[in-house]
Amino acid sequence: MKKPTFISGPEAAALIKDDSTIATIGMTLVSASETILKAIENRFLETGSPHHLTLVHSCGQSDRDRGIQHFAHEGMLSRIIGGHWGLQPRMMELIAGNKIEAYCIPQGQFAQLYRSMAGGDPGKITKVGLGTFVDPRLEGGKMNELTKAAPDISDVITIDGEEYMRYRPIPLDYCIIRGTYVDEDGNLTTDEEAMSLEVLPAVMACKKFGGKVLAQAKYKVKSGTLHPKRVTVPGIFIDNVVMCPDPDTDHRQTHSFAFDPAYCGDIKVPNTESDALELTLRKVIGRRALMELTPDDVLNVGTGIPNDVVGPILNEEHVEDLVTLTVESGIYGGITLGGVDFGIAKNNFALLRHDDQFDYYNGAGVDVTYMGAGQADSAGNVNATRLGPTPTGAGGFIDITTNAKHVVFCSSFTAKGLKCSFDGNQLHIEQEGALIKFVNTVQQISYNGDIARRKGQLMHYVTERAVFELCPDGLMLTEIAPGIDLQTQILDLMEFKPLISPQLTEMNPAIFRTDGPFGLRDIINNKH
């Protein structure tokens, strides 16, 4: 039986050839193979090799310092094909500075592209991406000027008279994965990982193209001691294994802690009062957004405001029995972490594989998705993927918003300096933001308002002072916060004049209360 060779990090790095294409599997710092990645970076810094690499990754894989930031060196990379770079400042600098070619593929399509590649399909065929910046008739997912002259990595095809995106296969030379236990035969589990990810599909895709699989593991055990149902990747598909010599540093469960059994489902822990959030602008937005829920809804939360506040508010309002929270990483239920720990939750009741989760999002579609946003225009187009020169990328945004039954964007009304206070169940603007978010033309189309209207998708855009709804004729203002002047604090701060509902109402004052729950449970139950 074929068995992998156990080697050190530097020995693994020495295997990487110049001009290779490397896939890395992880999300944020979860499942980052730090021992291997650091060794590859050190080899480049010492010798200049490996160079001119193509890096392939479905999710953002960094905590602003580690993860695939180790590849963020001019000369080391010539091309990156990824899903998101929001927590990778050095990588975004390379992209914005035209130092490397950069392509973006929606995260869910990327995770499933590995499956298509593994099976020898001609690519991932889907409607996800049509009419957005990844559509080759718009920008083709090309994230800088350098890439505009480069070949397309997707195209639009017609099947039975309907248009589809085709994300083309990407031949892989190496795939770098991480697991918890590995036995002497190389069989690998992911027991303590906080996400299941798309480890096996990526491995199979790499093998389809004759590539090598490098795995980092935390514990080595005797052959035959692992239950076969625990094995994520059979050892016959792994070429080399690197045992992590310092798990607390280089095999952390996530950015904030080395290991907590609550985040991989080994235990359930009591909720505490410390889980309740102080009242902030973000919490106000989250409270109003969650008023869109109805009983038995399955909801999704994206990065930014939604991930930071939705889970804690649901817990604080004691409505976990009325709705089900999910995250693109495969989480069902629980209390999510945010920021650099996006994608994990304690006390979840199920944790699916990453690519399987997107079968639900891309197929049936989630009932309600909560997403962050950077800009909106009068047609309802939304930009959440590029703000100024910063190319954050799509993540799961395009996948989830395309097929969700109801999309709720969560955003401050202005940005860059906005300060608010709350008194007497009213909103007070202490300092206005310098950056206008409601613009004539969004910088990049991440969500296509015209397509959404044609298929009758329900969409709301919720801010701390105003709520908009996408209507047949465009974006309509439907609610205004108590204490806010319509003309000077809303309309004068928009580049376009929105439609204004004849039934313009005041936002529920309860969302501005500073103590205790605001009554979400009754709001949801009253929709029976």
C-alpha cells in the first residue's frame, strides 16, 4: 500500500518548484498549514526560490499576518486566483500595485470547482456570477490593470437557451492541507479543526492533474487506531506529511486561541451575560435587520456587521428556537465569532463540508441572508468587493445573494468618521461620515439590482438611520430613524434621490434602547 513520507517543514518547502500552481485550503487562520507555509516563505527569502508561483485559494486565508500572507512577496508570486483578500493587507497591496495578476472567483463556486476538476468536468457551470464583476462581459473577475490583458479564466455558455457561467479548471501542481490526527499510513482526520472545508475535493482535484499533496498534522498515531469514518483523506492520496513541532503557534484552531473544544463541536458550553453586546451603531443596524425574520427561517450571515452582531443578538433575544443561523463555512446554529475569527461558532449543532454548504445556498437558497455592503446605487446595484483601490474580493457574497429568497444588506449610512449616540430611543448623529455610500454608479457590481428585480427577489438595505427596499422601479426609502431629518441627514447625503414610499414610516424606536432585549421574539412570532 502506498504511504506518504514524513518530512520536516523545510524539506516540504524544498519540494516546491518554480512556476508551480499551489492550492492552499483554509479560511481565516482556520486550518492554515503554518509550518509548511512559513518554510516556503523562508526558503524564498533566503534563496529567491520558489518564484513565479500561482496561488489558488477559495476563501480568505489569513489573520492579517499569517496564512497565505506568507506568499505576499513580489517575485514569489506571479498570479493569484482567489476568493477573498479582506484580511490580507500585503496581498491586497501587491494586487492594487499591479505587482501580480489577480483573479477573483466566488468562494462557493471555487470550493465546488475543485469537485468539478476532480471528476474531470469541463469546469463549474452555474448561474452564479452572471451580471456581476466576475462575468467576463464585465470585468471577468480581473482585479487590477495588469490582469486585464491576461487570458480569461471563465466564460459564458448557453445551455437550453439559458446563459451560464463556466469557471474553467485550474491544473494544480501542489495542494497543501491540514488535519488533526495522522496515522503511520498517512490517513488524516480533521477532528479538532473548526471547519470541515473542502479538503478532500481539493486533494482529488490535485491528483487529477498529477499534483502532489502536502499535509500538516498535529498528532501521529499508530496504524489502525483511527476509526475509518473519522478519516477525511486516505493516506494513499497524500504524498508527504509534516508534523507540526509547535501546535500552539503553527497549528492554531483559529487566530484567537490554540484550541477550544466548543468550536469543533466536542462540547457545549453555557451562554453567559458577557455574550450580550453593548449598544453600538452596528448593533442598531443588526437589530433592525433581524426584524425581517419570520418563524422557521434559515438565515445566513456574511462578514462585517452581520457576522459581528447577528449571532449575539439572536442569543440575547432568545430566538434560537424560532430560526436557524448558518454560515458559509458550514455552521448550523450556535454563537458565531467575528472579525479575524469569521466562520466559526461555539455550540453549533451541525458542521457541514464547505462545498456541500454551497449546494444549499446555490440550490434551494437560504431564506434570508445578511450581508455587509460598501455602496449602493438607484438601481439597487451593490458594491461589497472593491472600495477605492482595495480589492477585497467576493468571498461567498455573490454565491449567497444570487439565490437567497431575501437579501438584507447591513451598512452604515455614511463612512469614515461617522459617530452616533442613542438617547430616549432616538438616534443622534454626533459626527457625520465623510464618505458617501449611496452613489450614482457603484465602483464594482457585486449584486445586480436589475437581475434581482427581474426574478422578484426581496431585498432590503438597512442602515442606522434609513431602510430601503428594492422595488420594480429602483431603490425606495421606506423607513427613517426617530430623531433624523429626512432632507439634511438622508437626502442631502445621497448622490441620487431615491424613490420615497408614500407610506414612509419611523423605524421601531425599540431598536435604539440601551438596556436589555428589544423584543425580537415577539416581532418574529407576530408574523405567524
